[in-house]
Amino acid sequence: PQSASDASGLDLSSRPGIYSNGAVVRGIGGAPLYALDLPSELLGSLGELAREEGICVLYNDIDDFWTPSLDAPMALHLHDDYGDPHPKQGVPSKAQLIHLVGREQELDRIEARV
């Protein structure tokens, strides 16, 4: 994925590899072999949890990051702090990774619910 290419400084689009903590696998020539698409119900329920608790949800769909609101606290955290792609506003139709980001006390409060 693009974030791995950016971080390494290498064009990984045509190379085999295991990306996104194993959620995306590419074969010879960068051909897609596997993507762990999470259930759409999970995207919705974690988005609702984030809204209820005042934290930010970031969805990762292979090369793209998404968040319901770019104005949410920490919406740009992965982009600003780790160089991941700038998130698009909205909710994707599929995602392989979901990040919940917020202050430590907010995340501690929801731990039992996730």
C-alpha cells in the first residue's frame, strides 16, 4: 500500500508483500492476492461508538484512509505523525483496518466495549 511505499521511499506497487498488519497481501508484480475486508456492520458500529464517545475513527481501505469528519480531534493524527495518506472525508464501502484514536482516558473508557 501507499503508506508503506511512502515510509520506505520505494515504489512497492509492483512488488509482492504483506501489508497493513497482514490484512493486505500482494503477489508477483503487485497483483492483489488477499484483502481482509471487515464486515460492513463493524464499520458502522465502530463509527457510532466513536461518535458517542467523542473519539475519531479512521478506516483504512488498502491505499486510502477515511474519516467521517476531518474536523474531529485527531482526524489527521496518522497523516501528521506517521506520514500515512491524508484521510478522505466519509466512510468507505470496505476497510481492512480500523483505527480508533483519541486521548488515553477516552480510549480507556471504551476498552470494554471493543
